[in-house]
Amino acid sequence: MYLFLTSEAGAAPAGGGISMFIMLAVMVAVFYFFMIRPENKRKKEAQAMRDALKVGDNITTIGGIIGNIVSVKDESIVIETSADRVRMELAKFSVSTNNTAEKEAAKQKAAAAAARREKKNK
């Protein structure tokens, strides 16, 4: 047992350090391009959506509350949630989607697809 612990049979080969460094660099690059970079892109898109909020937009919060924006401040918004005119002040960070902008984007996409079909049929 003592011979097994003191033997150098388990020692790494002489060139193993360079190949291990290369593999580590490849793994870091893979993590960056497949995990870190897309997450940063999603964060920037979400922040741009929150910065573009305006009065009259229909939004959905992270908690599932749907309402129309009544007032926009630097770090918060006030929404009206129902016909009872219930108003709530929420942090901008709690907005998950801007339903108004998504509907407009869907209409534009549908119009573009219809124009392509029409052009293709001619």
C-alpha cells in the first residue's frame, strides 16, 4: 500500500499541462458562446423593452397581472388592471411582456408574409 501511494505511476505525462490548458480554454469559449452571450442578449432586449414602455401600453407582469399603463416614472409604472379602475404602482423590472408591442409586431409580420405570398402568386 505504501509503495502504491509513493509511486509515480499516477503522475501526469510531461505534455499534459498544455493539452489541459487548451481543453480548459475550449470549455470557457463554449460556455461563453452558448450560455453567457445569449443570456446577456436577452437581458439587453428586456431592458430595451422596459425602457420603451409608454402610457397606454398593455403589459403583463412577471406575476401574471395584466393591465394598461397609466403613468411611467424612472423606475416604476402605474397600471390600471380592470374595469373597476384598480391602480397599482409596480417596478419596471416586474414587467415581463409588452402585449401592445407584440401585437403590433405580429400584425407587421403577417402583413409582410401576405405581401410575399401575393408577390409569389403574381
